[in-house]
Amino acid sequence: MERVLLLTHTDVDGLLPKATFETLNAVQTAVEGLDQAHFTIGIIGRDVQEAANRLAGFGAECIWGVSGPEFEHSRYATDASAAETICRKAEATLVLAPATSRLARILPGVAYRLGGRIDTHATEVAVANGVVRIERWCYRQRMEVRMHRTHRPWIITTDPGSLKPRRSRPGSVQIEFLSVETPEVYRRTKTIGVDDPPEDEQTIRSEASLLFVAGAGWTKPQDDGKVHAKRAEGIILDFLKKSRASLGCSKSLVDIRRDGQPVLSFLTHMNQVGQTGSTPRHPKGLATCCHGEEPHVVGWRFIDERRAINLEANCGWAQGKADVLYVADAFEVMAKVNQLLKEESEAPARADAFEDAPLKECVGAR
Ligand SMILES: Cc1cc2nc3c(=O)[nH]c(=O)nc-3n(C[C@H](O)[C@H](O)[C@H](O)COP(=O)(O)OP(=O)(O)OC[C@H]3O[C@@H](n4cnc5c(N)ncnc54)[C@H](O)[C@@H]3O)c2cc1C
């Protein structure tokens, strides 16, 4: 009989990361699909009571807690010991955890300590004929793999954004606290503060409803034969500020920095989407001045609704992979979008605002 453990931690606000509720979706699928599985929850954090109360409605047989000031911040030695202690106490055969940066860094080591196995980046968990299987993407999101394991314990981390979060009414739960040894040597690494860029400089926003992808066209000579990189910067930053969209870019756009060509100063390889970049998950995507196969085929893999603006009606990737291709000048369109957003500044992010913009032609694709 499987013993399923949901393993998670609190955030600095003492509550649970959203990804926990997504992993709960997988946990419930596993527990409901299995015959008489046990289900428990383990939480690590400074104070885990409020977080545990949020999980009151999910029917866990027991909620284990490891708490105290030494578990407030992410730290390999203390977190790994806490997770190992919870897994052993729960006698977990199947451990499901959200792939937050805090858990992703410790769980491979925890799997080793437990003599278990780990699979990361799961995007789905299912049960068929009493067998738990997971799905994940391989070869930079080009192939979908379904797999199962007989080895136990089996630790599975689910990718944030890939499953629908499950919520229930908070309640009041009793936690069974576990004590974990934290010798001085475990506590050598100390968090002395968090140095975050100001919100306006933070262009990667994983929770945003829109991904705005900038391609190298923004820094290419335009109709007048000149490059307008500064104007492009202004338009893009203005749009990001108004729409709260997340900024992705093609590889070419960041690579040209090396070649001494005009660049958009706020872009780094962290923004890059595609085979050698990231494959973010946002409900909507808008690619601008972008031709490349990788950003369209791989970088957009998990975007639900995709649109592109390109001067080139024959841009094969934009036509083949975007739901709507606007054949138009992105400088003009985005300036108009910014103007519309300014006029309706009280409205939330409007991914569809550019429908009113000066489009030369609109080609439906897919
Ligand atoms: C092994 C390998 C891995 C790679 N991995 C990645 C990856 O992970 N991610 C990635 O992005 N690339 C990757 N690439 C590069 C990729 O193949 C493309 O070369 C690259 O994505 C092209 O970038 P781009 O579309 O921004 O620029 P370009 O190909 O230069 O396209 C610019 C586009 O802008 C349009 N344009 C210009 N001005 C305007 C305007 N005013 N309004 C509207 N449109 C305009 C043009 O019509 C053109 O279509 C990889 C390549 C290789 C070989």
C-alpha cells in the first residue's frame, strides 16, 4: 500500500507557496486513484501552524511539522535534515513536492539519503491499474515522456504552473511536530537579508498573465535605414510597466551584445526563451519582432494563447505557431497599445488591447 506524502515549506510570509496547491492536485489524483493509500503532509518553516490550517480540508491523516527559527530560510543542511526526518517518520513510499527553488535544491540529496529515487519536472501525475505514472517533457520540451517506477521511496517534484491549484476552506489542524538535530556546523550559512531589484526593474514575472517576447527585430534597421534601440527600450519598458507582463526574449537579441551591436540594456540570458532558454508558463503570449524557431516552437510550448507581431507575412514560425499573426510594425502597434493602456490605466493588463491598433493585415494561423 502506498504511503503518499505531500512535502512543502512556508514562504517568508509564513504561508504556503502557490505551487503547493498545484502539487496537491497531483497528490489527490494519486490518493484517489490508488486503493487505500495513506496520505500525510509535511511542512518545514519557522512557524507552520497557519500554513497547516490552509491544508485542513484535504483529508490528510496527519500533518507533520518541523519548525523553528533555523528553518525560516532556505538552507541545504537544515532543510535536507528536516525533509529526511519527515519522510522517515511518514514512512513515505511516494513523496510529492512542488519544485520551488527551496525544495528543488535539497530533494535529490534527500532521495540519496533515503535510498530512494527522484524524478523532477513532472507536469502530470496519473494512476492506471494501481500504477502511479508521471509525465514530463524531455529534450528541451520537445518530447513528452510517460514513466513509472517500482523503486520506493520515489520522490516526484511537480513543475510550478503545470497543474491547476486545488484550494479548500482553511480550518484548524493539529500538527505533530518532529524534532530535528541542527548542530552548529549545519547553521554556518546564514541569511542576512534579501536583495531584490526594485519591482520596476524586475522584468521576469512568473505569475504574470502575459509573456511579452522581444525578438532581435527591435534592434534591426527600420524603414528609415536606422536602428532605434533607445526608442524600442522606451516602448517595451513602458508596456511592461503598464501591463505588468513578464519579459522574454530571443537568443539573438541577447547574443548581439557580444557582437557590439545595439542592444536593449535590460535584457540578460535570464530573459531568453527557447531551447537554450526557459519555457515559461503564462496564459497568454505576445511575440514581437521575432522570427526564430526556438522561441516559437520551444519557448512557447506551454503558453495557452499566442499572438505575434511581425513585418514579415511569411514568417513561417510566427504563422505556424501563433494563433494570430499581426503583420504590422511592432513599434507602431506597441506605441498605440501603450497609449490605450494609458487611457485606461485603471484597467488590468489588457493582452487584447492591440486589436484596435493600426494593423496592415491580420493573418489567422494554426
Ligand atoms: C543550437 C541552437 C540553439 C538555439 N536556441 C535558441 C533559443 O533557445 N532561443 C532562441 O530564441 N533562439 C535560439 N537559437 C537561435 C534561433 O535559431 C534564431 O536564430 C533566433 O531565435 C532568431 O532570433 P530573432 O527571431 O529574435 O531574430 P531574427 O531572426 O533576426 O528576426 C527578427 C524579426 O523581426 C522582424 N522585424 C523587424 N523589424 C520589425 C518591426 N518594426 N515590426 C515587426 N517585426 C519586425 C523581422 O521581420 C524578423 O522576422 C538557437 C540556435 C541554435 C543553432
